[in-house]
Amino acid sequence: MILTMMALVLITGLATTVAVLTIDNLRSSWRAQQAGSAVNAADAGVAQAMTYLRSAGVRPLRCSPNCADNAWGNENAPTTVALPGGVGESFRVWIEAVSPYPANDPGLYRIHSTGDAARSASRTVLVDVGVTTTDIPRGIFAHTITGGGSASVTRQSVFSTGCVWERDKIAMVPGQIDVAYGIPIGVHTSDYITTAHGSGQHCSETQRGLIHATGSGNNVTRDPCSTAYPYDQDRMGDSLIGTPCESTQTTYPKYYGPQNLDATSDTDVNGSFVKDDATLTKLFKLKDPALSPAQLDQLRSVARSQGNYWTTSTGWTTPDEDNAVMFFDLTKGDLGGTVDLNKINDTAFGRAAGLSDTDPLCTSRSLLIVVDGGNVKINSNQRMFASLFLTSSAPYGQVVKANGTADFIGTIYADKVNLVGNFDASMDTCFLANISPALLDFRGGSYREDDRGLN
């Protein structure tokens, strides 16, 4: 009897131990499952935050971490979403502006996402996101630029890989600062700048009216300092040291100092001299063509999703999105058509020029316009802000009428730009702070779990 009782006690103890271990294992398994669900929920919050950045941009987060009207930038009242398919599963996410863009380029933003699973499981992950502008023109870029009338360019520069004609007809305030590059505004080309009238893409070193030469025909002599245009650069330029324009080179050595930007031994930049196309694009972080095929496909998709995709130059309406993308795919049925941008509602996409990022009138809105296979005109007292891309080469891709006292705030990329009449193209820090999210590069960096425990 005693042996039997001892055996029963032993068996009961073993059974109890096995039961306790089984229950503990089940609990551990359940906790691991719930922890995994919480991490998955947190990752879903990260994905939604990235979607928000790509659609809304970063300017609405300038009030982070205490945005009163934007939960994406509110640490204490973050964006909260209940997930379908699991009871109690949700995420809470907000975005911290660590080094805000564009004051910092690249800027740094940190996503804080907390995932909750059923009952007690909770996990927080942190993801760093770098934000920078893709290599697009931050000014006016065209393969051929022609001045005329009394057109003016304000607070931004003009760039070209071709001849810039009638330089004396492009009004620029001497010494006015380019808000994108922090240097005085000017004309920069890898070809030549002349005051003569013309329309071809290229001109030669014997062209009359060259601003960096004296004489004519076969008797042309380099004259690197143009006192009328001391900040202009072209292929005919040279070192400014020892000339009346010397301060340009010594004050702004990043863009005017002697530089070798490629693997050769030649000097690529020196004062008013720019060697070639590759030098120009590398010096000012440009890209030609400005948009890659992949970027164009992405912009088509965005425009289609917003209802702003058209295959003709007429019959379209002003977008109603805060960050709109308009895509005119004229290669589909209206090749060579001209899009009249005067039809853009300037109440939606027009404002006063010269606004700072902190001005109350500087709203968080952007407009990106792509015209493939056609041209545009801007005149008739139109006032608008936009990033304008004409992606086709000649005979298309032309801004054919930039006149009629039109005020355009923003960037232009085209094959040819005619600056005539009273057209004014300008730039300000409000525009730079509202670059279309479709033109920003968002790159996820460090990923880490902030809390490995259970609530």
C-alpha cells in the first residue's frame, strides 16, 4: 500500500510537471504569436507612413511632434488604425522631423510605429527615412533659350546645353540671390551666350555678340569678365582672377573656382568657364533628360489615379488635389498639340511671388505638369506655380509663348524656351519647400525595435 501510494504521488507529480510545462509552452507560444502579430501591425504602420510621405510630402510635418491638425506629426495623438482580420490588432504611428527638409538636404524623418495585438502584446519600431530632391532642374533648363521683349527671371538661374540667344533681353537683377543654389542669379550653359538674335540649338565661337569675347569672325579673343553679366558661365569663359569680375570667383568658389569634375586632367570649371554638358549637369546637380522612363511611368500612374491623365491638349480641367500631377500624353493622339496653361485655375495654383516658407500665405500645395509629345504656352496675365516638364525633343517640347504679363513661379524643363513679352519666371523658398512629393526621393534607413517587452 505504501509503495502504491508513493508511486501514485510520483506519477501525480510527474503529470503535474508535464501539465505545467505544457501550459507554459502554450503560453510562450501564444505570446510569441501575439508578439509577431504586434510587430506585423507596427510594420503596417510604417508602410502607411511611407505612403503618406510619398503622397503628401514633408511640409505638413514642419509642426512635428506637436501638430495640432495633423495626426501624422502628433506624438501625443498619433494616427491610429484598427486592422481587419484580428481582434484588437491596430497600430499607432507618427513621424518625427529630425532634420527637416529642405533646410537640410537630405532631410531626416523618423517613423514611430506601435503595433498592438490581442490583449497584452505591443511592439514599437523606429524607421529612419532620408528625404532629398531627385536630380531635376531647380531653375529654367532648356536645350535652347531665346530672350525677347522685357522677360525677366527672378531669384533663380537659367541653364542650357545649347546657345542662349539675346541675353540682353533676359532681365535679371544684378546680384540677386538664387534661392536654390545660394549664388547670384545668372545664365549657365555648356554652349555659348550671345546678345545676337537666333534660334538654332548651337552657336559657334565665331558668333557675333558673344558675352565672353571681343572681336568677330576669325579675330575673336576671349574676354572672361563680362561686367554686364558677371555671373554667367559658358564654353568661351575663363578664369576671373585678375579681372574686374574676380570677386565672383573668390566669393563663390563652389561654382566658380577651378575644379576637375571628371577623371581627366583638364580643368572643367574655372570662373566663367564651363567645359561641357557633363560638367554643367554635375556642377549644378542636374539631369538631362530630367525624368527617367521609370519616373515617367510612375507619374503616369499617379496622374491616372488622380484623374489627371489626358491624351489631348484640350478638354481637361484644373486638378483639385493638394499635390496634383497632370500628365498630357500627346503621343497617343495629339502629337504636336499645345497645352494652354492659362486654363489652370489660379485660385487653386496661383499666389503672390517671393513668399518664404514660413509665410502664412504659403500653403502646402504643389502642381507637377508633364507634357509628352507637345508644347505649352503661358500668357494672358496667368499667375501660377508649378514644376513643368516638357519631355520631347524638337520640334516638340517648346514653351512657345511665355509672355502677356504672365507670372510663373517654379521650374521649367523643356527643349526650347522663348522668354518674350512681360513674362516673369521666379522662384522662392515657399516653392522649394513644396516640391511635388513625386519628385522627392524617400529612402528607408535604420530599422529597429524600440521595445521588446509586453505591455
